[in-house]
Amino acid sequence: MRLPIPLRISILRRPAALLTALTAVFASASASVPAVADGYDESDQVVMRFETVKTFVMYNADEGARASNDDFVVPVFVEPSKGGERAHNVKVVVDASGLAGIARLGDNRACEAEGPIYTCGYGDLQNGDGESYTPLTLLGVDGVEPGDSGTVTYTATADNAPTITSTTRMTVGGPTLSAPGREEAVNGLAPGKPATVTPQLANNTGFPAQQPVALQVNVSDGLTLTARHSNCFYAGPTPTSAWCTFPTKPAPGAAYRTSAPLVYTVTAPDKLTGEVTYAWSSAPQKPADHTVRGTGAPLTLVRTAAHKDFGDSQGRVAVTTDVQADYRPVTATVRGRVGDTVKVRLGVDALGPGRPPGDEELGYFEVVPPEGTTVTSIPYTFEDDGGKWACDRPGTPGGAFICEIGYDSFLEARHEDGTTAIDFHIRIDRQVPGAKGTISTYNPFDRTPGNDVAAIPLEASPAPPYRSVLRPAVLVPTTLAALAGALLCFRLRRRRRRDTTS
């Protein structure tokens, strides 16, 4: 993706934090060592350092001219010092001329460019702090092969610090190893019960893999992988990620599956849904946080029939558990006198045990008001503002108001105890003995339909006498009659006055 404006990546206060972030982005995470002037004194000089990678995979050879990558980051840090002096007017010059023939340089306005030379103004950097730019947009070239490479050199200067220089070897990777994409979902999985996934891959490119392949498997929050295989490393004792290596180098057209499935379990008792994903790499680099090695038999790759239909970068398995998110209506009685407009709080109670995972899964409730009443408004507040209607109004008289709980209009009505309710302003138009409206609740994880509907009773008392007089049907004729009578009296008095004076 091209950057429309100069990009400043957030400053990280601790170098270790930046290293962790870079590990997730780059294929290699070994920091280069800065070259600084001899004989500097840490107590009175500002010293900068790069935290860049030694090697960076720009794109895979089979992508050719279709490839685009703007993830190469050049972070500059100021070493912490006792004096606390910052680095003034930091600039980095990036020389990408070494990429000729293996990558094209796209339009990237993060830094000023003059041919393949980019100058990035980092400004003043505080003592102990750092900042990063993404100076290059790297575009692919047709005709390259895996392993083709070039060198990018970058130099940082400051008004009050020694100049530092470093390099990164930029390589063409490949081949791209494909996965089946969306696989058959797992439905109704009970917490604590294991399930399995068998990863598959295909090399649908014209390039053989130059290195053994690696597999990374991830499960979403609330699921846990079983640390089982000795050629796999897991992220912690209750891992959500595994990284496995194989000696196989897939040839063009070859397809494989793992010799045994990987096992995962739903460990969160209130989990409603989850996902298992996996991806393959032909340039493996073990993530730093995968430190627990499996103790069981190693996984191997078993050759299968070709899978020309594999064209996705991942395999994905959607998981739905047998946990429910039970909803019950929050209802109340419409109580008042004819002519009153009353507030009636309506909504849902989320009884759990699960909680829908996102706004789009929160569901909705429907309200049909009792006969003899009219909903005049359903006001709400959102970001110090608001509106008159929190719910969609019915298209025909007597229809239902549809209230989507995930809408912004319900943001302030949703509470951590699971209750979502809002005030309906309802006018009582007339007495209808025994009239009842309804409120119905829905979400895709509610498996107890027996408590999804409740009544909204109407208890209407007669209007007070003064209110019947003030009704338009009574007030307007009465007012007109009074005005006519007053006008008649006025005319009679004028006539008597004229008769008397004559």
C-alpha cells in the first residue's frame, strides 16, 4: 500500500519493545551493529543506533511485477545517557541503488527522493527514544528467481552525534506456498473437548523451494493448542501458536498434508466462536517467543494429489462451540391516563454464559406496541449528541420497531451486567381492555427460545375531565362558539349605543 503522506511510526520508549514489533514484521530479526566514531565518551556525547534487520524478504519470485511491499522500516534510537541530551536534526539517507534489476522503487512520499536516494528527516530525538520511517515502496520485477538479492545502505547524521551507517540485504523469496483457504467449519464443539486440524499445502508456482518449509498454526483467544510434536515449537505452556519445520523442499506442482493432525481445545468456558489458521513459509525463521518444544513424535509431510485450486495464503477453520448466549426480554407495563405520553424501558437481559464476540453478533429486539398506543420517539445519546429514533420504525401501521443492539445508538445503553435497555416514549391514545404489545429478542447464539418473547401490557385510565375539554375536537368548536358569542354581544352593544345617541 502506498503512503499518501509521510508516515511516522509511533515512538517506542524501550528498544526491546521495538525489537518485538519488528520480529513480527520481518523475516529476519537480527539487529545490525552501528558504526560510530572511536574514542567517544558516553557521559558527554549523544550516540545513535539503528535497529534494522540484516536481511529482508521483499517479495516472492513468482509474484513478479505484481508484488508490492512498503513494510521495510528504518528505526533510529538515541542511546540513554546520564546527561539526557537529545539528538538534534536527525536525518537518514537511504541508498537503494543496489536494488537495480531485482526491485523497482514506487512512489513513496514518506521521504524526499532523488533517484534511488531517499532523505528522511527524523527531527530531534529525545534521549533514550527512537523513531521510524518506511522510506521505500518496493515493487516486484518479472524474471527474478528466489535468492536474488541486493543491498540497501543507510546513514544517519545529527548535529551533535557521530554518524552511523548500516546495511540490509534485500532478497527475493519464494516460492509462494498455497493453502486451501476456508476449510470445513467445526460446529458444536464443547469446551474441554479436543478437535483437530490437518494442514495442507501446494506449490503451484514454477519455482522449486530452495529451503525446507515451515508451518505456523495459530488459534484465536479462548482456544489452546496441544504441545505434542518434537519438530514444533510452541508459544508458552498454554500456546495459541505453533511453529513446525520440515526437511521437505516442495517441487513445482507438489502438494502435501501433515502426517498427523494438530490438536486444539476450547479452554474458555464462555467461548462462542473461534478460528484456527495456518500458513506455510519456504524461508523459515522461528519466532522468538516460540520456546516450548514438543516431546512427541515429529510431524512429517505426506505427498498428496496436486491441488491446483489452492490459491490462498492461509488455511482457515471456523469454530463454533455449543455454548449459548441466552437472551431474555426486558419489559414493562404501559401505564397512565389517556392522553399521557409515558416512558417505558424495554430491551434485553443477556443471561449468558457466553457473550457474542462482536457488535454484528449482538442481535436485536423487536417491539410491537399495544393497541391504543403510539410510539412517539425512542431517544438516544451518542458522543454527547443523539437522535430521536434509536430503532428502525415499521414501514406499515402495527408493525415492529427493530432495535439493533450493536448500533451506535445503543452504545450508552449497553452495560457490563448484560442488560441493554432504552426508554420508549409511548402515548396512550385510548383505552383498550386487555391490550398487550410484544417484545421479542434474537441473537445467533441463543439456543433457549422459550424465554425470547414477553408481553407489554397496557393499563390505561380515563383522561381527566379537563383533558377532554382541551381535546382539539372539543376545544376548537367551543372556542369558535365563544368567539361568535362575544362578537354578537359586541355588535348588540354598538347597536344599542347608536340607538341611544340618536
